[in-house]
Amino acid sequence: MIFTSLEFIERLSVEKRLYNRGAEYKTPAIKKLYKSNMMLNPLKLKHLNSIDNLDADMITLNLEDAIAPSRKKEALYNIALFLSHLKASKSFIIVRTNPLNAGGREEISFLNSFSFDAVRVAKIKTKEEILEIDKLLNSEKEIHISLETKEAFQNLATFGGIERFTTANLGILDLLTSLGLPQSLVTLDNPTIHYILSKFLIDAKSININPISFMFQEYKNVKSFRKWCDLERKMGFTTKACMGPLQVQIANEVFSIETDALIRANHIKRVFEESAQNGENGFMDMTYGFIDEPIYRDALLLLGK
């Protein structure tokens, strides 16, 4: 917990919460493969107070659609207060802002002086918007986007070439609305949803960014959530948006690399590199059969090298 008690914060006005900011500046998160990305509402002080010790690989502090316009300043100041007292977190911390033309520019400028790992901007449509974020945002932070518009869905594969643009999050409900399609399509066996997931995944991978699959809203329906995770893992996703700790637990389990797969990858890496020193990049291994450079590269991918 960041604070041992929240009573004094609860008594503060919104403006005075900002005046009680601290001077902590946490170190950047260690790069790794992320399995779960949990969304938190910054109006819930108890949630903010636990961001130093949650099981989610990523934590997204949401300033956008879950926050009423009348309370957006309160949410922003709450984030500032807790981040300024955050000494360390085992999670990658993201702040999800509003669209650039709906307060996002001002939120990014305000947040620049606080310590977190990435900004995630909602309702992106064009590469030019990402380039603008690249200019607005302090250099040590990553750029993430919410892919929720038909324009971004159509053109994601053209958004590459921006070094710290690393991640796209699929907002499938908003995307369906943008496409003029009903949200009732979101079922495990719907071919349109499979196409959306596949296109999003391949387009993101083609520009070397991590695609994070959508948030499943029925947070108590853990059986269906697990089925979505299983499907998405088979497709090639490695990270799932989560609503609450139960979903985080399942995502962390489903998207974890199995021990046998890690043993195989480490073995292939070791024996290939030993063989390559002798000028041989293709050979028969007694344990895993034929190994050559494509198989070696796949092992490195699994190991996050």
C-alpha cells in the first residue's frame, strides 16, 4: 500500500489533493512479456493505493469513458497524488487519457512531471496523432493507443516507425460502433470477431508493437473469460485486458509460457549458439530433432530475446 490510511486524503478537497503531492519518482518498469493489463478507476482511492503491489503485469489508470466529465479533474489529481508518493511497483503503470481533442493534450502535459511508464491515448484515428503525442510526451515514457475507430483499424499497419510507440489496445465495443456493427457480435464463435482479432494481431505485429486483446465486460463470468483467453492465445496474443483480480489471475495463468516450452527454447538457444561457433547453422539434435536458424529465432521469440 502507498498510504497506510486514506482518511486524510478522503477529507481533502480535489484541489488540495494536488497540493499534497509527494516527491517520489519510481524507476521505470523492467521490460518483459506482459500477460495481463488491469484497468483501474482512479476515483476509487482504495484501488489507487494498491498499485504498488498488484499481480497484474500492467495497470491502466483510466481517465476516459468510465469517468464522468464533471469528475475528470478529480480523477486526474488523484492519479497525480498517488503517483507522486509511489516509490516502486512491480507492475507497468499506464495512464489512459482522453482523446487529444477532448482534453488529452492537456492531460499529457500535466502528467509529464509524474512517474509512470506509458500514456495510452483513446480514440486514435491517424499516425499524425501518434506523432503529436511523441512530441508532447516526456521521452522516458512509452506511447500506447486504444484502437477503437474504424480509421485506426483500417490503417494500423501504416502506423509504424515511431520508436516508443510499443502497444495497441483493442477497444472492441467502440470499434464495432465505429464500424456500424452491433456489440452482440462479440461471441466466441463469431467469424467477424475472429477476423477483427486476426487483422488487429497481424497488423500490430507487422509494425513490431504488442497487440493487447479487448476487455471482457462480464467480470464474474470467469468460464467465458478463460475461453476467450484460450482462443486468443491460440491466435498468437500474449496479453489480455482485465477487469479485476479474478481476470488477472486467469490471464496470468493462460498466457504464461509453459515450463516444457521454456526448457525447449533454452536448450535450442544453447545448442544452436554452440553449433554456430563451429560454422554449422543446421543440425540434428538428439532431444528436439532438426534445428536451424528459423527454429532458433522462434526460441528467442519465446524467451523474449
